Amino acid sequence: MRSLFKTALAQEQIVAEETAPVPSDNEAALSEKKEVGSPTERPASPEADGDDDSINKDAQVGVQNIEAITKVWTKRDLYLAYFLIWLIYFVDAIQQGMGSLLTPYVTSAFQEHSLTATTGVAANIIGGVSKLALAKILDVWGRPQGYLLTMCFMVLGLVLMAACNNVQTYAAAQIFYWVGYNGISYATTVFIADTSALKNRGLVLAYTSSPYIATVWITGPLAQSVLTTVGWRWGFGIFAIVTPVVCLPLYFLFAWNQRKAVKQGILVRQKSGRTVFQSIRHYFWEFDIVCLILLSAGFTLFLLPFSIYSYQKYGWRDPLTIAFIVTGIVLLGLAVAWEKYYAPVQYMPWELLKDRTVLGSCVLAAVLFIEYYIWTAYFTSFLQVVLRTTVWQTGYISNIYSLGSCFFSIPVGLAIRRTGRFKWVALYFGVPVTILAIGLLIQFRHAGTNLGWIIFVEIIYAFAGGACVICEQVAIMAAAAHQQVAVVLAVEGMFSSVGGGIGGTVAGAIWTGVFPQKLMEYLPEESKANFAAIYGDLTTQISYPVGSATHKAITMAYDDALKNMFIAATTITVLGLAGVIAWRDIKLKDFKQVKGRVI
């Protein structure tokens, strides 16, 4: 969602020192008598952002720091920051796209192809829940510090993936990787919210996602080259070296401007007066580590059994399966009780979730990730096994979403900037077309389907997805004050990542519950002895020639499993409409949310 500023902003000065009076950022003050979906202005409020361009002394340290940075940096620094953000997205897009293509080969290398969807379940859940802790770091310590921490997590994850010797280590490495990857994406999105006017934010988000338009052509051939030359390990190892080289300049740019603000006296540092032990205790409660652990462990233990139950001796009745589910529920209950009765500093911003625009955006975010992870979990395997595409062809097709959504998000951003509205895009185009696209895949999942139909579905799905994501992010940021933006984005990110975990869980449950049984049922007698290798190894599935009895059996098993996945994804997406209907139709024009020199 990430360079079309010249045409988009030709009639107005791109960089402005905003001095207009600050309207309210507290949308909850709107009269509840207004109908859902009716045009709504954001009213005035006594928010402490102030009516001038001075730093908000009542805001948290991280918010004060970024307001000071935007006051002292030059136009050159502002443009350089956005170039570096674009470059970060470019490199991360290549790595993430290639990594998704390499994952089936990693699991197959350990004879565990069926665990392809399961490896990311815990990573998505923990990666999402950790964003609230990261929001605290960005607000309490500062934007640059939180950004640097997430980069370190991502590099550690890449190193561990390159060095793993089993699926368990790979899954653990993905936790570090996705905490870092999601964290970098989240931190840069907060940077964007800090340094862009609200009416331009959709367009700026589209600009920063535009690297995907180029990387879609790179990841497939790169993955194929890696697999045939240096191997999948170096596919991750190379980016463990490249990532810090690309990410560190942005950190130094913000840190240098923060230091400049201190030297100019705009930002005054105050010592806490705490000892080391007191600081540890202070931040332990400030970040609500207890709730973070309870939520992460609870969601993970509750969702994992849905993917791994088929590997247990007694399936759903196995003691381990039951223990995981019960323990997960208990831990989630303890997290709620802790937050309500005992937490000195609450982890979840419950008051913000009472705002229907915030809650509706979170629902849509969760739904989009659930359906995406359900239907795409084994889609690349389907393309290679059933439709016989090569790795690079599979990469092109699976990356159509990245290309189309990022391309279409630019006109969506322009439309939002011109009209000052965003709800209509998601309600009348984004969500309905997403439902249509996934529904069409139910018909086009069969062997012999012309690739043109698959590409067509991917294109309309991509356009709809680009519209949904831009509108959802603009909606949740429009409903918050500047000092709340990091928190609401973290909540949205948590819903997204937990949704991804749920989607991966559902996909894994459908796959393990349907594919092996149907495969054994359809396999000819002479191939049943090789059942384990066929079920667990993608390359073995591909090795059988088209037209052979074994290949027909494999494609029929894929057909049955994918039918259930596509139906589940289509059904869950309908809930996204309810989330969009709940939004207030906020008018973005002429509202000021941030201070200093911004876009």
C-alpha cells in the first residue's frame, strides 16, 4: 500500500507547515442518534493537541519526540524518509514473497509438507499481539527505538530460518521473523501517520506500497534461482545481511533529527530518577507483560490443535489435543480477568474499541486475513501439482494480489483525497468484489481449468483487496487523536494477525481433515504404499506425470480439500460487510491531526 505525488498533489503545496485550528479527533463524541453510514463531520473537542503548532506536553514521550522531529527536519529529510520507507518495503516485499514460495520446500525437506499452513499459526498470533507492546514502546520510548528493535527481531528470524534443521525450529524462527516483519511494517505505518495530513494519508499509504508493483516480477524467478543454485537456506541468509543495510538509514535519520530537536531546545529531556531495578519494574507493568504472555500463549494453545489434531493418536479425543484447547481457553480467561481487576496499566485499550468505526475496522481487518490465509494456504501447491505451473509461474500468479492491490490503491487514495470520504469505496466495491472473487474459485478449482480464469479472479480480488486495506487503515486512523494513532493501529494489527492465525488454523484443519483421507481413498493400490511420501512431500506430488492414475488421485484430493477452503473463506468474508456498515462516514477534508512539516 505503499510515486505519484506530482500528479496527485499538483494543485497544492505538498509539504506544509499546518497551522489551522485543530478539530476533534475524538469521534466518540458524535451523537449516537446519527444513523449508521450517514455522512458525519468530526466535531470539535477539547483534545490536548492544542490549537497551535507547539508540542503537546500532555502526550507521551514518543509522541512528543516525533512532533519535535517534524518541527526541526527539512523538506529534504522528509522526502528522504519517504524514499527510505519505499526502499524498505521494496526489499521486504521481495523477501516475503520469496519466503512464501520457499516455505513448502522447507517443510518438504523434512517430509512435513502438510505442516505448511501450521508453521505460521503461532507466528501470526504472537506477531499480532506483540504490536500492542510495540505501540507502548513507540509511545513511551520513541519511534526510532521501537523500529530498531523490530529490525533486530526480523534479522534474528531470518538467521534462524537459514540455519534450521527441522520444522519445529523453522516455526520458532517464523515467530521472530513475523514479529520483526510485522513490527517494521507497523512502525513505518505509524511514521506515515505522524508525517502526513489525514486527507492525504490514503494516497501516501498507496505510495509506500507501490514497490510491490515491481517486486511481483522478481520473487518468482528469484525463488526458482535460489532453489536450483544456492538452496533455500541461502534464500533466507542473503536477506539476513541485506535487511539491516536497508533499514538502518531510516533509524539514523529519525535519531539525528531527534538529537537536533534536543540541541535546539525544542525537546527537553527529563531524567526519571529511577534506579535500574525501578526502571525494570516500571516498564514491566507499563508494557503489561503478564497480559502479553497470557494472550499470546492462550491464542496459540487454543488454535494450534485445529491444525495438528490429525497427527495425534486419538485425534480430537487425544489428551494432548484436549489439554491444549482447555489450557488456551483458561489462559484467555485469565488475561481478561487480569486486565479487568489487577493490571496496573491496561494492555488493551478497551475504551477505543467502543468506537464503532474502530471496532468495525478491526472486524474487517480480521476477516480479510482469515479468508486470505484460508484460501491461499495451499494455493501455490495447487497451482504446481494440479495445474502444473513452474515455480516462477506460480510466483507470478500468487503475486498478482500484491501487484493489483498496490496499483489500484493509488486511484483509491486519489478518490479518497478528492471526495474526503472512504466508506463508500469499501462498502460498494471492496468487500462485495472480494466475496465474488473467492466464490468464483469454488468453480475454478478443478484440474484442466484454464489459467486465464485463475488470473482473472486474482486480478479482481487484488483490486478489491487494495480498496479494502486502504479504507480500513484510513478509517481507524480517522477515528483517533494523534497520540492514539499508534495504539489503534496496533489493535488493528493484532486483529489482522490473530485473523491470520485463525485462517491458517482453519486451513490446516481442513487440509489435515480432508486431504489425507481422500488421498488414501483415491490412490490406486500400487501407490498406497507410498502414501506418506505423497502426502508429506510437494516434490513427490509433482513427480507423477499428468494423466497417470496416481496424479489423478492427488488432483481429486486437492479438489475436495480446496472446495471446503474456498467455501469457508467466502462465508467468513460476508462478516466484513457488517464491519464496514458500522463505520461512521467521516469527512477527512480540512482536518488536522499532526503537527510540523508533513505531507
